[in-house]
Amino acid sequence: MKKILPFLGLIALAAMLTMCDSAAVDYCDAWCDCTRCSDREYDDCVYDKEHDADRAYDRDCGVEWEDYVACVVDTYYCHDYHLETDCGRERDDWKHCID
């Protein structure tokens, strides 16, 4: 039994890590690329974006959320340490869907 406990712990950790919404991580990677965020700011970003994703999926707006994040990740650019995009339409579609 003692030999199986560490193995079970690793399985639990792997399950928790896969629970992160990859779109949230992708968004925060882009945001931190521009803002040079700290580890804490990155963690806060992932938490906030996972909440956004949960809210989107709960309201059947997952496609709009994923389209918005894909646009951000594919088109972002940095300007004076700010993340800039040309994703206004995708953001509006997502926001209108969840409201």
C-alpha cells in the first residue's frame, strides 16, 4: 500500500493539471509575453481566464470563447507593454453570447 500512495498522488496531480483550460493558458502566455508579468500575475490571469471559459461553456458560448482566444493568440502584438489585438468582432461575439 505504501508503494502505491506516491503513484496515486502523481495521478491526482496529472488530473489537476489537465483541468486547466488550454485557451486560458494560451491567452495568458500571450498577455505575459507583452506585459512581462510576474508568476503571480500569470497565475491570476489563468485563474481569471479559466473563470471566463467556465462561464462561456456554462452558457453554451464555448465556440465564441475559443474563437476569441484563438484570434488573440494568432494576431496579438505588443505595444508599450500592452497586449493589442484586432479581435474586436470575436470579443464582441463572445461577450454578447455570455450576457
